[in-house]
Amino acid sequence: MRWMREISKRLKRTKEALVATTYIIGIAMSDGFRDEYRFRVRLAKRNRRGEDQWPVIESVATALRKMGLQPKIRIWDKWYEVEAYSKQLSELVRLVKTSKESVKRLIRGYGRHFLKGYYEGDGCLYKQSECDWDIVFKSKKWSNLVVIAWALKRLGIGYKGIYRTVTKEGVDYILKITEQSEVEKFLKIVCPSVKNPISPQRPPQALLSYCILSGW
């Protein structure tokens, strides 16, 4: 079976692979990334409110391939999903979700790639006016935003403090970048493939490289 062949593969350790791994660590801290049975890791994204999540799925698939894995993309209705099988990646995802000090150690020197992953996974861009944007990070976990704040500081990007808000769904923690100069600095340094009105990036075309299934 495919998953049995894939799970034992070791992740690559090249410079390119380390950059990709740091990006995946950011994605892994977001709410949509799952570590499941048989060392299967997957990210599912749904198009909504006019947002196209396809560039994120493409970027994740490209990063996984640079790490030495063989990702698969599925498409159905308004959902996209990318998955891969890897024992080593599965263990990394579990570590990322449980030990934030380990995350700091793993992303040191690669902070912008980590922030790109987290922003593409869970970040928001709010338009206040034509020339006024806010970047917002929201999480159910205070510790996630502590790591975000740490990475932003190391890159010299200013932000407002972390604060707590209560909604019908429970408690959320929020970190905002509101100064327009800092918003622009973040977007120029991190270069996200989505939610980027300043310098939008076109990610590699995974359609040419990966197995894509419509429906399942």
C-alpha cells in the first residue's frame, strides 16, 4: 500500500528542504492542519467569501515535495485538500503542536518562512480603506501567538500586544499589526502567496506535478 511505502522516507536536509520544513511548521500550527492515522498529515481548505485557497494548497504541496515527500491533492465541491504520509513529518507536527519552545528552536534563522506558513494558514488581512490594512493573527492558543510575536520581533516588525476576546465559539487570542508601514514591511519580508495586496506571488503550478483527484 502507498502509505506503507511512504511513511519510512526520511525528510531531506538540504537548505531548500529546511526552508520548506520551516514553512510547513507555520502551516502545522494553524487550525486546519491534521495529523492522523497511519502517519497521514493533511491540510483541507475551503473557498469562502471570495477567497481562493488554491495557492495555499499549491504552496504546501510544493513544500512537501521539496522535503522529499510525495503529496497528493484532492478537489471536491469548494474544498481543496493536500495530504502526505510520513512518520517523521507526523512526529514533527505533534512536536510543533505541543512544544512551542521546540518551535522557536526549529525556526531560528528561518522566521519569515515560518510566518508565511502561519499567515497563509490562519492569518487575516482586513481592509480599513484603500490605503489602510490590518494584519490579524487569531488562535485558540495563547502560546501560538507568543511564538508569532517572538518571530515578528526578530524580524523587526512592530505589532500590538496579544489580547483575549470572548465569542459564542469560546475564547480567542488576537495579535494585530496595524501601523501601515509595519503591514507593508511584513508583506514585503514574508511575501505570502495569498492575502497580499502589495506584492502578490504566483506559487508553482502543482497541477503539473501532483496527482489531483476530483471528488472521492
